[in-house]
Amino acid sequence: MSTFFDIVSAVLILTGAVVAFIAAIGVVRLRDARSAMHAASKPASLGVLLCGAGAVLQLDNVSSVSKLIVVVIIQLVTAPVGAHMLSHGVSSDVDSSDDTYN
Amino acid sequence: MNVALTIALIIVLLSGAVVSSRAIRRGTIGDRAVAMDALTAFITCGLLIASAITGDSAFLDIALVLGLLAFLTSVAVARFIERRGL
């Protein structure tokens, strides 16, 4: 049973790492700041969620597991809000006559 | 088992290096802010993987504080860009 948890945890953590790497390639390759944000703000939620789900299978005491759950919940709440604020700030000066981004 | 987690940690560190190359090299302040936001997410991923490898819960404290500080930083930079019109 422990071996099963080890394999599931390794698969989850490797998937999270690959998601993070694809996002890094997207941030470097895409030209605009908003296009880069399209690539960057998804692994901020998904990669941390996958890595946390893999790491929670490796930890064994209650305090570590509860701390990790708090970390993942805070990341899931604050990452979209921060990306929204950044996109609002970045695109407010692009075309001030167009109210699509305001 | 440990080999797979170490490979995942190396991949995350490599992607952090790639993202910080964009933050150093090019662009407006918005580009750099986006790259630094992604970099903090990758550092949080790496800290979670490190706590899975070592079983040490001190990495989770660092990840908690880093998540809160990253949110505060990106909101502050966004307000700065918006107010100054950069």
C-alpha cells in the first residue's frame, strides 16, 4: 500500500513539474505581457495543486499535512486574484480609448 | 522513488531559471512582473517537492509566507503600474 502511494505521489509531482516547465517555455516564447500571463498563471494554480497533492501523500504527521493544505488553498485563492490585478494594470495603458480591458 | 522526486525538483529549478531569464532580459515592467509572479509559483512548487523529499515541515512554513508575500507583491506592482501609467 505504501508503494502504491509512492507511485501515485511520484506521478502527481512529475506531472506538476512538467506543467511548470511548459509554462516556463510559454513565458519565454510568447511576446506580449498578456500572452505570457496566459501561459504563466495556469501553473500557478495547477502546478502547485499537483505538487501539493503529491507531497501530501509523502508526509505522515497531522501538522505538516494541515500546513500543506493551507499553503495550497492560499495559492489557489491568491493566484487568480493577483493575475487579474496584474492584467488590469498591464492593459490599462495599452489602448485607453478601448474599454474592453477596463 | 527519491530519484523521481529529485528529477521533478531539477525540472522545476530549470523552469525557474528559464523564467528568470525573461525577467532579467527584456521588456516592460509588466513583462518583468508577470515573470516574477510565475517565478514565485515555481519556487512554491519546488518547496513542496523538497518537503516531500525530506519530510521536513520547515519548507511548508517558507511556502506559506512566500505565497502571501507573492500576492502582496503582485498587487502592489499592479497598482503601481496602473497609477503611474507605465
